[in-house]
Amino acid sequence: MITQIQGRLVEKNPTDVVIDCNGVGYFLNISLNTFSEIPDKEHLKLYTYLQVREDSHTLYGFSTRSEREIFKLLISVNGVGASTARTMLSSLTPKQIREGIARDDVALIQSIKGIGAKTAQRVILDLKDKILKVYDIDEVSHVESNTNKDEALSALDVLGFNKKQSEKVVDKILLNDPDVNVETIIKEALKNL
């Protein structure tokens, strides 16, 4: 429902921030990873996840879309709640978590406070296929740095195209012209899909 919040940073703590959007102050729970990436300037934009429960509506804020996606994947695992996922993202970067899951690194996941061996194994078992499908682990840093690619793939996904096919076509387009804009990527991809 609420996918991002942009406004004036009112309060910044290691576990939460308050952002003023046109006179309404939004309290967002954040990870230490997001805390370290938030600049100490007045204007701020965070990607959000709204958790709705019987007794509360809780907003979580993330500095990047990829951190939010990892958070969503983590809370989809049985036994991993939002606070555990936030602790995981406070202990390791999204990239470290992603690569740890892809490499079956139980020790890395278990090194996070509050994560036992069974939970670490369950996280890896439940998420490994999804991580490998969504992220081409060999190109993790390339994918992360190219927001045009992410936006184009997201648009093609919404249009109903197969993610793997779309990614191959978009990679080819970016190989020929790495600085191409999102609209051109989408137009070229539509010609080739």
C-alpha cells in the first residue's frame, strides 16, 4: 500500500526515523544498514514495507529497493518475523545475506544474533532458489548498480514477460550501450521479446 515515503527528516535513530510528509510524521523502523546510508540532510526518500497485523500497522523503511526485497524474502520464511529480518539486515548487508544464502553459508547466517542452526538452514533452504532466480549471483554488483536495468525489468515483468527472457534481452541491450535510458531499454526489449 505505501511503497515509499519522501519528506523532511525530523528524527534519526539507529533503529528508526521520523519523516515529515506535508505535516504528517511517519515513524519508520529501519536497519543499521539503512541508518548508515541515510544522509544527515533534511530531505529524505525511503522505500517502505507496511506490515498489517490485528493489533498494529508497522512501517519499515529501507534505503534501497534491494534491501526491501531481501526483507520481504526473509519474512516469508516460517519462523522469521519482521524484527528478526531487521536484525539480519542490521548485522549483514543485503548483498552479504544474498550471497550467503546462494552459497549455502549456514555459518554466516547463523552468526547473526538470535539465529540458530535450524533457522539458518530453513532460511537457506526456503530462499536459495528464489535468490538464484531473482539475482544472477555472478553479476550481483552489476545488477545492483544499474537502476535502469531494474526499472526496465520491473516494467517488462508488469507487462507479463518472462523474467529470465527479459533479463537476457536487457543484458544484450546494455552490453551494446551501457548508458542507455530506461525508455530505450524497454522499447528495444519489446522489439526483441
